Amino acid sequence: MASYHKPDEKTFQGLKDIANKLRIHSIKATCASNSGHPTSCCSAAEIMSVLFFHTMRYKTQDPRNPCNDRFVMSKGHAAPILYAAWVEAGFVKEADLLNLRKIDCDLEGHPTPKLAFVDVATGSLGQGLGAACGMAYTGKYFDKSSYRVYCLLGDGECSEGSVWEAMAFASYYKLDNLVAILDVNRLGQSEAAPLQHDMETYRKRCEAFGWNTYVVDGHDVEELCKALWQAQQDKGRPTAIVAKTLKGKGLKGIENEANWHGKPIPKDKVDAFLSDLQEKIQTNKPLCPEHPAEDLSPADLSPIHLPSLPPYKTGDKVSTRRAYGVALARLGQSSERVVALDGDTKNSTFSELFKKAHPDRYIECFIAEQNMVSVAIGCATRDRTVSFASTFAAFFSRAYDQVRMAAISQSNVNLVGSHCGVSIGEDGPSQMALEDLAMFRAIPTCTVFYPSDGVSTERAVELAANTKGICFIRTSRPDTAVIYSPDEKFEVGQAKVLRQSGNDKVTVIGAGVTLHEALAAADQLAKEGVNIRVIDPFTVKPLDAATIISSARATGRRIITVEDHYREGGLGEAVCSAVQGEPGVVVQQLAVSGVPRSGKPQELLDLYGISAKCIVAAVRATFAN
């Protein structure tokens, strides 16, 4: 190991001085907004000073440079000290701090990527380390670059299980370019954190998860400098720096006292605190971060296309979950930015086909869906990858907060959920996604794809790779017929009318398995002399309202929706929203009701009223009424 070169005393004093400047900035900003978390900032001041002005390598005027070291403020409520660090670095104007949390200022209460120096939004605790894992994995294995990733966590958020999912992931993949700094300031929001200042237990936990671990005085810049240098020397495992700190450090009467979380400093005490901190500053020695190694090129943002037409012909039988795996493996031929993640379901989601074709670009995340989504978000930062993460659609509900935060992070991440609805059959309700459309429709940046055959699945994957925001692709377990020719064109928000005539009696809208049931119902009714219009929405969000409304007008303003999903928040409610301004349209919703049970797929489609015979009965009842 290389020998440690201890910085000189002027450097140490400079770092101490910057720490107190960061405290001053944080107090002024939170006082100006009359809200925020100054005491949480004060505990992290020396950590931030050493990181930003001694250890990290980055270009201060180019925060998103791909070669820069990354920093994730997982304890997002300490955002003011992050903003303060960028003031001292020269990127943010000091005057802007006084607009903290104001409606026309991007210095929000918690960090978001509206700011060039923020890669992922934080504030919902326990998620920053997972995103940092994705960045570190990308740096080590995809970019093969020298940039390092630093993540600052609070001790309170270490009660979140997602933190330990990330700890296990980082250790397993030997992410020696990742450093987690735990700001152990003892106090949570409403009471003390469970371990308080039991530093030995923190050390044992981190070491038990396979991390190289140092316990330091988090207010001693010399100890911090040495620990962060040692982290750079250690190979083959990530490093945890467990820093013992005091909440409100430097504020007499507030330091290490409870009930100061999320409260600005009282106005009658501010001047005294600021004066006291200012007196501690002994030098104005400028400390500038080193520039990073120029070992990485900007990402190629050109569109990614499938290398050839989908490999199916009309009438072939293939499940859309298998078609997803085939499509992703083929898309991976076109761009090395395409990567895949899975949660130990790759032989069911068929992401294993991507792994077989591109093993160096596949990440096994095991059964830790929260962390998988966070890692995928981290991989996608700075456009370094186009990431697709798959599992059973039902299990994304476990990671819903991560998905919600992905939207706030402005992430371009693609999530693929298989095994949707009762059509999975005998596995039973714990495996059946019946809420996922509602979940993802509620996410503001999310495009929801619901392909119904192999061709449309291929095009959904291709479109998702080139669509900004979150994309969710819902795939099904049963083999179904290919209904589109390989050269069929698809667009986001554009439905397909698969059956129509001049005397259609009703419009039926289905997706996935239920689209095939609707087509079977149309064939049966046609034999009886009754024609119905059948629509494949392709995307449930955005929904092609124009096609649906024009079809309703042509079919007596009668619509039947049929979906392998609960009524609440699904396809039927999406259609109801789309036609709400159209007078006289009646929408009948066929959907799964109640908690389902195990059974054969066709039995369950019949039992829950979403099979072809149920559609036929609903059409007949429409005329009977």
C-alpha cells in the first residue's frame, strides 16, 4: 500500500474554516426560508468540507462532467450544506442561498436534478446508497473509469432495510470505488436513533456486510482525510466511514440536544451563533478540488433501434414475457449502453436471454426489489446507460417509493413487470399483479406500455429505450398468438383498431391476454351476425383518446373495457377519464374483483368475468338493456 502523505497544518485549518463557512451558509439559508434542517447540516460540516475540498476530484464549473467523482446526499434534508459546498466551490451564487425553498428557486427543501450537481433526488430516506451502488457499478464495470462515488447517509435512515440491501449488493460486487459515510449524530427526528453513539455496533454491522470500515471522529478533519485516503487504497471491497458527530455541532445550547430537528435557528440567537462561527475562521486559504482523470467520453445519445424486424410471423405463439427477453437481447446488439437488471426472476421474465447474449451488461440484483430499482436509477444517471430492470410486476409494489422518487429524479429508467393478472394461473394471488397499472399510471413521468403480442412487445422495448422519463412495460405469462406483421409501426399513445366494420354495435378495448379474449369474442359474435369494434391501446398512458372517442361515436357510444387487473386505476378507469368530456358515452368495465385464487388460467378468466364468453355475454346484455 502507498504511504499516507499527511496534509500540512494550513490545509487542515483551511478545511476547518470551510466547515464553519458551510455552517454559516446553512444557518443563513434556513433562517431566510424560516424552515429547513440546520442542525443536520452542522453535524456534516467537516465531512462535506473534506469531501468537496480535499478528496473528491471534479470540475467545479461542469458538475455533470462524466469523469467527475459522484456525490449522493442520501440524508436529503441536509440539502442546504450541499448547496453551501457548491457556493464555496464557486458554482452557486451565495445570494441564491437566501432563496432556499422559495417557489422560484431550484434550491429546494431536498435535492433534485433540477440542479446540475445533483444526480438523483433524495429525501425519502434509505435510497441514496442504492443509487450510489448503481453509479459505482457503472463506473467500475461499464465505464471502466476512475471516477469514485461518495454517499453521505444519516444514522436515522440506517433503520431502513433498503440501506442494508445496498450494503449487501456493494459488497457482493466488490465496489471498491464506493464510499459510504455514515453521519452518526445520534438524534433522529422525534427521538434518538436506535444505536445512538454505539459506534462499535455500527462498525460490526458494516464489517459483517463485507465493507472495509473505519470509525472516526466526524469533526476531526485529519481523521477524515486519512480515512478517505485509506478508502482509495483498499481494493476489492467498498468502504464505510462511520463518523461520530454531534447534531447542531458548533451551536452552543443546541449542539447534541433533542427537539431541534427541522427547525431554523431562533432569530434572537442567530447573530450570536454566526459571530461565534465567524471567529473560528482563521484563514481564507482557497482550497480547490483536483480535476478528474479524462478517461471517459460523453455518452452517445443517438436513438437506439432494433437491428432487424421482429423475428415473428402472424399466428406464431409466444408469451410477451419471452418476447421481452428476445427483444432486449436484440436491442443490446445495437447499443452497448443497454443494460439489464433482474431480481432473481430472469428465467421467468426472460431477461436471462439478455444475460446469455451480453453477460458483461447484466446485473443480478437478487431478491431485493427496492435496491434493484435504486441501482437501475443510479446506472441511468448522466445518461451512462439505458437500463431495463425486470421482475414480477407484483413485486414492484415493494419498490413503489423508489419508483416515485425516480420520477422526482427525472430518471430515464425502464421497468418491466411480468406475471400480471389472474392469467398466470396456479401460482395464486401473491404472484398476480393486479394493481400495477394503477401504480404506474399515477407516476407523473411514466409511460405505461401494455403490449399484446411478440411484435408489439419488441416495439415497446425499442420505444422505451428512446423515451424520456420512466417506462413500465407490462408483460404476460401465457403464450398468445402474434397478431401483427413484423413491419407494423407503433408509436407511444397510438392505439390499433383490430376489428371494425360499418355496423359495429359496441367498442371493446382489451390489452395483453384480454385483447386476445376480445378478438375471440368478436369472432364468435360475428358468426351470430353481430359486429364489434376491438381496440388494442398499446400504451395505457398516454391513452389514445381520439381513437377511442371516434370509435365510441361509431358504435352507439357504447364501450366495454376488459382487463386482467383490478377495476381501480386500471384500463377501464383510464378509458373513463379519456371519454369524460364526450356526452352520452357509457363505459362498462370488466375487471377482476376481490382477492383471486389459484386455478387454471382459463378457469380464472371465466371466474372473474374477463374471458371471451364473458365479453360475449356483456355485449349481448348491452343490447338487452
